[in-house]
Amino acid sequence: MNIQDALKIATQQLLANPHITRARLEAEILLMFVLRKKREFLHGHSECELDTQEKEAFFSLLHRRVQNEPIQYLTQRVSFFSDEFYVDERVLIPRPESEILIQKVCEIISSENLKNIAEIGIGSGALSVSVAKMCKKVLITATDISQKALQVAQKNITHFGLNSRIKLVQTSLLDEVAPSDFGSDFVLESSTMISLKPSKKRLDSSLKSSVKNTLDSSLDFDLVFSNPPYIADDYTLPPNVAYEPKCALFGGKKGSEVLESIITLCAKREIKFLACEMGYDQREILAPLLASSGYNAEFYKDLSGLYRGFVARFCKAQL
């Protein structure tokens, strides 16, 4: 079987799935991945025969894609802000909509000359890496409750040479985390070489004291950003999205619970700037909470004209 025949068969099989809208392109992407060749090679060598191993690998991936497994997981890569990031089933696949959030964050960092920022729920690391690449002086503390997600994030951070500027912490939201942690001794997992925050019960007393002193002196993060879970628990996911980690998708009964917790937490700590992605229908829920928490918020829309997130400045606590 040659390249031309393989692509024809694959395209036909993919077209049979109504959820796949770019059948020919995806067939080419899978074959490029198997052959480790660029698209120009496929077009210029369409009569080239595939060996047995190449055919088996290609049609194995094709079968999984027909079953709606995301092509990003099959190829273990995703494009975000013109860069390619490693992804697998341990993390949410970064979406183009999140590029708007990163643009907003970088605009604030630049205009306000911010240095210490944090990301809640780093996942693959694509967002923090993109911010660090665009804002050369910023230091980022990034958290995630999932150790598996942190392993993927570390892989991407190392690939882009940003280990000295992005610190990973395993915790919920920003529990026990402050900018001073950049210079602290973290517990290292030798198998993954990821800086992980131990659980609160095992938190080193000197580190806990350091964090407490930082919070007490109001030397907190300049900005916090997040693309948290914001889908309602009872929402039926599209077939391809169902492969992604549920903890990165579902935000509670309403869907906005995690976002509400982030707003409340940041207001309590008087974080000056907060930027988050959200569901298109959550503005009416979040706007009053932001205002009552002391934040002056602006909601932004995505390219489809739907509300997709907000950027907020802390003014003062509301009585």
C-alpha cells in the first residue's frame, strides 16, 4: 500500500464520523506523525510504499481517531501561540480561545511592570510557558492539584528552557503558596523531578512560616490567572472532549464554583489583578461576586462574540 492509497482509505473512514470535520487533513497529520515526515513529502512521494510496521501504526492510530480520541493525544502535540506543546490524556488540550486570556495577561504585565504572578491549574503548561516567553522578566508560580498534570507541565517547561522562571507546586488553588516560595526548598519527586508541594499535614514548618510571613506582610502575587474547570457537572460532553481529564473540565453543580472560589480567595489576599477564562453564560453569576469582592472587572469576548473571560483589578474591599 502506498501513501496515496493509505490517505484515501483513511479519509473515507474519518468522513464516516460526523464529529470529524477535517478528514483529509487529519489523515495527513496521522501519517506525517507515523512517518516523521512533513506534508510536502506526502504530496511529493504519493507512490512511496509503506512497510508493514508503518501500515500497522497508521491504521492503529486511525482506528482510535475514528473512535473520537483527540488527534492531539494521538500525536502528543498541540499548537498554541505558534509553539508546539506536548500533551497526553493527563491534561486538558489547550484551546485557541485561551490565547485571548494570555494576550490580556501579558498586556497587564507589560503596562503595570509586574514580576511575580501565579497560574492556578497549569495543566499542560502551555499558558504559563507562553506568558514567560512573551514577558521576559516575569516569574511564575504555577499550581495544579494533579501530580500527573504537573509531570506534563514540567516536560514542556524544560523543553522551552524555563525551569528558572516557572515553579511548579502541587496544591489546591493557591493554598499555602506565595512568591517567596521561589527561593524555598521544595520536596522533589526523583522520578519526575517536579517541585511538588506536600500536603498541608506534611508541610515543612519553615516553609509554612515563610509563606505565612509573606502573606502577613502583603507581599503577595501581583497577578493571578487561570483557565479553571467551568463546565456544569451534568453537562454531556462531546465525544472527543470526553477523553480529557474530568477534573480539568467540571467545575461543580453550576459549573462556576471553582471560579467563585478563585475570586473569593484572591479578594481575601487582595491580589491586585485577576484574569480568568469562563463559560460563555457565566457573566451574570460572576459579575456581582467580583464587584462585591472589591474587583473592578471587564469581561471580554472570543472571536465568536461570546463572553469568554474577565480581567479584574482589585480596588478595595466592599462593606
